[in-house]
Amino acid sequence: MTVIKETFSEGSSLLHRTDPRLKLVSAFLLACVTAVLTTIPGALSSLIGALCLLFLSGLLLLQVLKRLLLVNAFIGMMWLFLPFTTPGNPLFSQFGLILTREGIELALLVTLKSNAILLFMITLISTTPTVTLGQALDALHVPEKLNFLLLISYRYLEVIFQEYNRLAIAARVRGFVPGTSPRTYRTYGYLLAMVLVNSFDRAQRVYQAMLLRGFQGRFYALHEFHISFTDWVIAVFMITLAILIFLADKLLPVFYTA
Amino acid sequence: MTNNAPLLILEDISFSYPGSRQPVLNSLDFRLGGNQRVGLIGPNGQGKTTFLHVCLGLLPLQSGRVLFKGTQIRTKHDLRQLRRNIGLVFQNPEDQLFCPTVLEDVAFGPLNLGFTPAQARERAAEVLDVVGLSGFEKRITHKLSGGEKKLLSLATILAMQPRALLLDEPTAGLDPDTREKVIRIIKNLNLGLLIVSHDWDFLYQTTAELKTLEQGKLINRDRNVLHQHVHYHPSGHVPHEHETGRQAVVGGR
């Protein structure tokens, strides 16, 4: 029973073996470039680039689609509103609702861009175990307090979840059946409050344990990364990809509208 | 051994929790030598853990003083020296292991003491070998079994190369195999020991002296009594004495 499943980080593909610092920087770069795209051809080329990375990552397509589906459920909501609320050339109107070409284009743009960014994150970030991610962030000089928050959350989410489960089971074995009643809400209130109190106590004990081991407010990195030749090749590939996506956004629409 | 001068001396220590009339520790005296092995036994809620925490300054002193190698602990620097030399292993390893990987957790202490990453790795490998967790370096801490976590939390403290160890219920919740392992490891340590436990047999195997904490004071107990009576009977968990052939030994300092 684990809360954090890191199935995507298990693998031995090219992207799994790439230096995690490089992957972090690439993901940031590609996500930024994609976020500022304004045209459909640009967004489409970004998505194609992301699909290339997906191919390189060797992740199972079905599992990735499952994850994308979750987010696309939210994007689906936008398709309900954007095409009708964006002003522009009407394509179709019925019951007082006007469907515009601009609206559809906007919804499509959002869909393509979100999926491309998600794929970049899945292929570049999810293929790194959280622990390594922390080490990479540290090597990239991300503020250590932020990094510490990430790693401690990762470490203790599991413990807190188990604590909650134990209490929930304790309630169940004494015949508690959740329903829609003030008593149910109160019970859940007690449960969560206990988890909170326990977590606070635990935080104090952990801090004491850290003090006993000479903690003086500074964390020291243990991990050292080494950039290989393949990493350099991948770095060049990522930068080229980012430039191509950017150019596609600027140049392709000329043919598209013509 | 020449290091039999007391490492840790507690003089006239008192401590009570706010809102409680009964002091947990009541002008208590204690000393621990560099190769002294002391067991501390007694019912829950008698302040055994509080005592350990007061020893290392995790709880503020309300009266009395703590001396490390004859020097009174006054400043933060003294406290760091004390904690570096006297290790405390918590009852619950979850409280002690907070790094994502085994290696990072063991290396945390040495790195804080100013070791280079390479030295810290070396030290980590040594202590992991001592507790039988060689090859666990890259494992994720929270995915270890309860027994492995216990052994690891011991390793993280040993990595500081302490002169003495304070252990809080080291066998609580362990399976017989891991318990045996812990006994073997502790027996092989050449350190001062203060072990708090309910496990009579464990204390018999690992320590040479026995004390109980009663009404805020430490009382020496005759260890032979413990030796002859590893057994079960009603209320066996309450500290008690048995007829030993001679007069029943009660207290006795």
C-alpha cells in the first residue's frame, strides 16, 4: 500500500538514463516555449516533439494515455464553454448560442499545448525517481529549503497516510459506517485532527533526531552527477527541438492561412 | 580499557511537565562510564524516555547539571559536543529516518560533522556493514521493513562514532530474528550503553547493571535476580523482586 507510485521512473530507456539535471532544464525550457505558443501549427509541432520524446522514453502508451485522460477531462470542460464565449466569426448558431471559429481554435490551442506540456513533464520529469529529482534540484542550486520541503513531503506523505489509515480502520472496527450525517463529518473531523496532531508531534521528534545528529540548519549534498557524451547529444537535441517549435509557431502559419 | 572515567554525569536533575504536580525526575543522579553497560527497566509513564531526552538536552533542565567528561554543559557548543559523543536511538525509527535513501540517511550525521562526501560514504559503508545492511545504500528508506528500519536507525547513530549509546526500547516490535541481530550488534559494540527496555532477557544479554526509575529517582537493582528469573507470570511486566535463596533484595544501593 503506497500513496506515491513511481511506475514511470522505473525503466532503462535513453531518457531514463539521461542526466536528471539535463532533463529538468529541458522540461523547463520546452514547457516555457510551448506555453507562449500562439498558433495551432506551433502547438501541433510541439505536440509532435513531445510524442518523439514519448517514443524515446519507452513508456507504455496505454498508461500514459490514462494519465493524460485525467487532465483532458478538465480540458473537456473548456470545450463546453470556450467555443461559445469567444467573440469572432460565427460558424453556427442555435438556441441563442453562437459557435465561433476563434473559439474552436482557442480550445484546440489550449488542448494541444496542455497535452504537449504534460507529455514533456511525463517523459522528462516522471522518468526520474523523486529522490534523484531532489538531488538534481540541489545540484541546480534550487533553494535548499524548497528542495527540503519536496523531499520531506515525499518521505512523510507515506507515514501520514498510514497514520490516517490506521485511525480509519480503528473507527471501522468499532462499527463506524460513513454516511451523510453530522456524526460522519464530526468523526472525519476527529480523524483529520488526530492526523494533524500526530504529524505535529512527529515533526518535533524528527527535528530532535536531526539535532542529535549535528544538524545546524544546512544540508550537504552527497550525490555527484556526471554528464556523459550521450547527455551532450541529448542536450543539443532538446535545444534544437525548442528552437524548431518556436520557429514553427512563427513561420508555419504563413502556409496555413494561405 | 582506560576510558572508564564517567563520560556522562547527571547531578541533582529534576524535571516535571507543565501542569503536573508529580515530578518525573526528582533530584536524580546518574553517571555513565565509557564501557559501562546499564539497563533501565520499569513500567510505562515513569519517565524513562524523558530521562534520556534530558540527558541530551532535548528537554530543558529545570534544576541540576549535566557534565560531559567532567565539563558542565552550558553553551550550544557544549551541547553539540555532548550529542556528537553520546548517541540516542529513538524508539520509533520513523522519527529518526527522514532522508529519502539509506545512504543519505547514514551520511547525514557525518556530513554535519564536516566530513567530505567521500569520507561520509566510506563511514556509511562501514556502519552499514556493522548492522548487516551492506548493499542497502540506494534503497528508499520508507520502503524498508520495520526491522531494517530499526537496524538503519542504529547505523545512523553509529555513523557519528559516539562514545556511548542511549537506546530507547530497542527491541520494541521486532521479530525474534531481528531482535537477535540487535543483541549481537550491541554486544559487539565497545561503547558505554544505557538501554531502556521492558525486555528482561534482552537487558540480561546486553547489559551488566540494572536500574529502575521510581518516583523520579534511579535505583540500583541486583542483576542476579534478573538472571535467575527469566520467566512469565501474572503482572510480570511490573518491576519486582523474587526470593533468591538469600533474603529478598529490595532496593539496595
